[in-house]
Amino acid sequence: MDAETIAGLAGLAVGLLVLLGLSVFESRAYRKEHDGEGMMHHWLVAHHVLGRVRRRH
């Protein structure tokens, strides 16, 4: 591997770590502001996905 490839992979790794950290931070902040409801639960309820899943008894 040459230096450019190593630098590109290092940059990709740093970018992914930053993205993961921000996602965790945003998820915790959202949960605090919305009385424990997570983002995924909110999205699923808003798009009526949970109602469809639960009716298949």
C-alpha cells in the first residue's frame, strides 16, 4: 500500500468514528427531550409501521 491509500483509509476511519459519536449523542439528546421515546420508535409510529406489524396475529 502506498501513503495515499493509508491516508485515505485513516480519513475514512476517523470520519466513521465521528459519525458514530454524533449519532449516539443525538440519540441520547432526543431520548432526553422526548420522555424516553427513541427516534426509531417515533419514526415507526409516525409512518404507521407498528400498527401493521401488530395486526398480524
